[in-house]
Amino acid sequence: MKYALLIYADETGWDSASEGQKQALLERYEAFSDDVAARGMMRGGEQLHTTASATTVRVRNDETLVVDGPFAETKEQLGGFFLVECENVDEAIELAARIPGAQTGAVEVRPIVEGPEHPHQ
């Protein structure tokens, strides 16, 4: 089964980190990615730009409303994700716990809808 591992963190922490701290964190993410890929579990993943670059779109009464920024003010923002294939949710949770961002933020484990259940197939 596929799982999205959604990484949430306080994005201001990156700006306040030293260059050495940033480099060390990037190396930890690279090691995690390399390991998951070597195990044949990686299906994708990306880092997202900060919420300052986000645009939120809502349609209400046939009117499209466009707002700069995220849809809600929160302490932690979605900063990136991995798409992985795991045997079960326990295996996905084990991977999520190894993501560096889990130590300072949160990683949400969300199953992907596949097959005939998917509404767009």
C-alpha cells in the first residue's frame, strides 16, 4: 500500500539555523531518501517552498476566491512529503519516525486511495 508521509515543521526554524545545521539536516534527509530508495520503497517526494509562496483557492457560489498564503494560520506548516510503498501502516510509521523532521515537527502518515475506490478513475 502507498502512504504519503507529510512533513510539518515551523518553517521559521530553517531561517534561524546556522549553515552547519542546515547542511547536517540536508545530509540526514539525503541518507533517509537513499535508504528508502535502496529498499525499493520510495515512490516520490518533494520539498515545498515556504507558505509565503502559497496561493489558496476556494469556490463559493460559483465565485473563485484567491488568497495569497496558506488556508490556515498554524504553528507548523507542510514543508514536504515522501510517497512510499509499505506492507502496512506499521511499516509506514517506522519510516515516518526516521524522517529528520519528526524530531522537531510532525509527520502525518496518510494512506493513498488506490484502485477502484479512487473517485477519479
